[in-house]
Amino acid sequence: AEAAAVLDQARARGRAEGEGALRAGAARARRQARAIRLRARREVYESWREAVLDGVRGLRQTSEYPVMLTHLVAQAHDLLGADARIENDAAGGLRARAAGRRADLTLEAIAARAVEDAEGEASHLWTV
């Protein structure tokens, strides 16, 4: 009878240890799967962001760029007033200053804001 009790205790302990190991392994697998999903999401986001930046940088080479620059100057004046000081940016677009205020209308800043604005709209892509 004593041997049977010892055997039952050993079985119960083995079962409990096995269940604990199984739960720990499942939790570890869930964490690893989440890390893989987050890494993939980050890679897609960075690739998309770079594609947007490349596309916007390419605007400088188009025949429409001078018209766009004229619109950016008008926007700078709308934002900061007629006395805004305008500086063209070497990478495209412009920066403007007036009375301690600034407007960053560089192509890179415009692209970054577009990506930020679109992030909320694109969030449904991650919830499949």
C-alpha cells in the first residue's frame, strides 16, 4: 500500500511538472511568434516608408516640380504671413521662418507627415 501511494505521488508530481513545462513552452512559443510578427510588420513598414520617401524625392526630377515649389511658397506664406523668409532645401521643398515660427515644407518632411497620417488608415492591415 505504501509503495502504491509513493507511486501515485510520483505520477501526480510528474503530471504537474509536465503540465508546467508544457505551459512554459506554449508561452515561450507565443512570445516568439509575436516577436516574428512584430519584426515582419516593422520590415514592411520601413520598406513602405522608404518607397514613399523615394517617390517624393523623385518629384524634384519632374516637370511639375517648379509648380509644386510655387505652391509650397504660397503655403508657407499662408502659414507664416507675407513676410516669411523662404529657403529652398537642397533635397527638395523649402523651409520658411517668420517671427520666431517655422514651417518645414521640405519633401522629406512632407513625406514623413504623409506616412504618419496614413499609418492610422493602414492599421487594419495588421489585424488579419
